[in-house]
Amino acid sequence: MSLQFAKNMTQAAQIASLFCFAAGVSGIASAEPKSLTIYNDAAGDAYLRFEQADGIGNKILWRSDMQTEAGDVIGTGSGHCTQLDADQNYFCSFVIDLDDRGIIAGQGVRRTEPMPSSFPIIGGSGEFEGVTGTMISRPVEDRARFVYEIEYQ
């Protein structure tokens, strides 16, 4: 390795360290987590059934009101899920559009109900632009509604 190359690498490492330190001091790397609890009215679910063994490939398509616990509508949600196995685990993609706030997008595996499912938040828009986090989903009220507990930063 040449001496000039080693000097350049040392300078690059110093710049990277300075950036990481500045990010930590400014709070970029340690944003406070936020939480949000919303409810999904599951009345908008539609099922597409295929003639495959064990239901693999079946689909759930949904569009539902997003609500407060009291039932006040605060937005809409939509998504689709594909059945992965005979145990009725599904891979799902979804967007939640909260009125005047923005969109939260996520995807992941919905576990066999009534087990809770954990979905990674993969982004959003508006207030939620660039967020990461997790949404825990679980059915309530005999599957008439789902509660979504969202932690993000």
C-alpha cells in the first residue's frame, strides 16, 4: 500500500467519524420513538380463493376505515395478502392513509389468527416521511376490527 493511499484512507476515516459524531450530537441517530394506536374496521375484506392445495396462493384484498378506539374515522387503509401455507400465514403489503397527516407503508407476514402479527414499517409520506418502525396487528371483537399498535421514529 502506498503512503499516499494510506493518508487518503485515514482522512476518509476521520471525516466519517466526524459525521457520525455530529449526527449523534444533533439527535439524527437517536430520534425519540413515537407511538400510535388505530383500529381497522375489517368489514371491507374480500377473499379470492384458488383451487390450490391447502389454500396456498389465496388472497385477501382490503380497504377499510381507520378509526380511533371510539370509532371516529381518521383515515383509510388498504392492502393485499397472499396465503403462504396450510396454517394460513399470509404475506401482506399495506398503506395506512391518515387524514391530514400522511401515509404509513409496511409489509410482512401476518401470523395465523388470533396470534398478533408484527410488520416492519418501510416508509411513508407527510408527517411519516422516512419513518421506520413496527406495527403490531391483532384482531379484536371477533375479528370485526383489528387494533394496530405502531411504534416509529
